[in-house]
Amino acid sequence: MTAGSSSSRSSNRPAQRSAAACRACSSPSGGAAVSSSRVCASHPSATSVALAGLTGQLEKLVAPQIVYPSQIFRDTIQSWTTVEEQLGLTPEVAHVFGASPALSSFAATLARDLKTFDVLSSGFMLTQRERALTASWSEDVLGLGAMTSWRTSLAIESSFASVLKPLAQADRLHSAWADDLLRVTGAQVRLTDWVVSHDAGIGLLGAVSGKPLSLWQDYADSAPVSPDIQWLRTSTAAGSAGLGLLGADLLESDLEDADLVQATVHQVELEVLAASAPARLRAARELYARLGAIDPTVPELLEGAWEDIERDGRAAASKAAHCVVEALDRTLRAAAPDDAVREWHTRAKRSAREFGDRGQVTRPLRVRYLASEIGGTRELVVAQYESLTGLLSPLHGRLEGVKHASTADVTLVRSLLLTAEGFLTLLFLSTGI
């Protein structure tokens, strides 16, 4: 696969945009304000306005320096003109907009120009503002795909860096957790950068990993000046879970090129599994103790999943996936019993639509009940659970009866196992954060 091309997944995946309405649809002038509006597929001309606005805002950041974004992004602007010519301006093109080769080509050009701007502006102390601006712009205009995940990862890394680097001289435990978090954020940047070099559109990464990543950026932006161990542990768990989702989302793309599949598995093993291992092992003892107090069988299930994967015996991937499903189910049922959830639901005056078709307490509702007590990571925990189960459930079904799973599926199970433990750490070890 060459830069700018997309896998077959893009043909099945619509333009994955956030739920906010397109301002171009409701605005009499059809204009779009870069910092707050969202541009839908049926108004590609609004993107021209947004693109001009982005270069203008970057221009203000570097003025009166010698970098001129309007010149750096000249190819990007020309590429968008081509997109407009190929797609036209009619609503009929909306359903193919996000998956079109023209948009993938545009995203690749934009990625190249952004990298140029990153390099040229690196000495101007603009990194955090510039990355946050481009991440927001990318989500507003391009939706939750590889480009947005890359810029969001860079913004997260910048937000954490100023807080974490001073901890290098702190006590051993603080510095160890800070190192773990920096390792996770760095791996996230490298992985998404690699993805963008192959497909900067929505072919390889989408909303299933992009939504939790965007919420983690909100959390990173509110990082305390002097973080304590609890905050560091919570942040690392959130990062590890999100990193696992990135790896799983990438491995679930419909890769058709055998060499790209092999390269993808290698990248996930390196930047997801290896990068997160120190933090996972550091947190495992306390996490397993907490889960054991909720249900004694859960730590055994998680340990068994890792052991099945390591042994790589018959049906190892299927057994491990089943262990993850069981661990989540048993933990949620024990920690959020029906009566407690119903009482909370009534007291909070929540919608009856949150119950199942037969009025039963669902797993997502149990998660919302438990997440109601954990402060700033509440929305992030819910989003991670939704993405985790959205990936895990079909994988579990697909692997049933499979004696020897592919290397990609084994790596996918390991990524989701990492996500599950990160999610459970957030849910049960981050109260009050």
C-alpha cells in the first residue's frame, strides 16, 4: 500500500464524523468557522473556507517569524481544489465523501504539509498550541480518522510533556510512573504517524479508537501542575487502554496487502504491546487485588488469558478472548448489582431507554453507574468500554471454533486484553480523579 491509498475497509466505512451538526447546513451563507463548526460531506466548499481559516490561524501563531503557512500549505489548498472538482457540490456525493480516493489523496498532502510546518515551527515554542489547533481542525473537517488521531496524539504528548519532564528528578515511584506515561504517549504518536504515512484518511483508523482518544486529549489538557501517584496511574491506564484500542482498530481494518498486514502486526507489537508492558506489569498486582475483592475468579481469568496467548496452543486466541469477555461480564455484574443500578437510575432521573428491550439492566448501564463515581475520566471510561466491546464481541464470535488463529488476530486479542485491563484500572482504581 502506498502513501495516500486506503484499504478496502474505507469502502465499508462512512465518513466518521462527530455527532455535531454541520454549520454549513444551517448557516444562510454556508460558511464555516474553523474553531467551532463542523463541515459535512455535502458541503465540501465549506472546507475551503475552513482550510483558509486554518492557515490564517497558524499564520498568527508564527508571526512575525519567517514561516508562512499559506506557502507551506499551498499544495494542500490546490489538492482540495481537485477534490471539489472531482466530487462536485451536490448532496448525492455525501455518502462517498469520506471514503473517496480524492479525499485520501488530499489527507496525504495535508499530512505532508503539516509535518513540514511541525519541523519549521519547532523552535518557536508553538508546539502545544499548534498541535491542539490542527487536531481540532482535523476532527471538525475530516472526522475521526487517522489524520485526526495523529494530530490528537501529538497534542496529548505536548500537554503531558510540560507536566511530566520535571518528574524525572522526583522520587523513584513518581519518576517511574511518569516514564511509563511518556512511553505510552510517545508510542501513540509513532503508531499514528506510521498509519498516516500509509493512509491519512479513514481506511485504517476510525471513530472506534478516535473518540476515546479525543476524550483523553480533554483529560490531558486539564493535567495538574504537580501530579500525584494516583493521577499518574489513572493517566497511564487511560493511555494504555487507548493505545490498545488504536492497535485493535488498526488490525481490524480490511488489509488486502500481505506485506502491509505483516508490517501492521509488527508496528502494533512494538508500539502497543511492548511500549505498554512496563506500565501494565506495574499496575497488575493492585488491579488484580481489587478485582479479586469484587469477584475472586476475575484475576484468574485475566491471568489465564495472558497465559493462553503466551503458550500459543490450540485455540489460544479464542480462549483468551473468551476470558476477557467473562472477566468483564463477571466484574460488572458483581460491582454493579441490579438493585443498586436501578436505585441510582431512578434517583438520577435517567432515561428509561437505557434499559434493555425487556427492561433488564445492560452492561453499558452498569458501566455508567460505576463511572458516575470517578470524576474527570467518566466520559472517557464509557467511551472506552463502548469501543472495547464493539471490537471484542465480533472478534469473540469469529474466533469460536478456530484452532489456529492468524498472527494478526492473536495480536488483536492481546491489544484488547491490554485495553480491558486499562479500562478496569480506570473504573476501579481512579475514584475521585
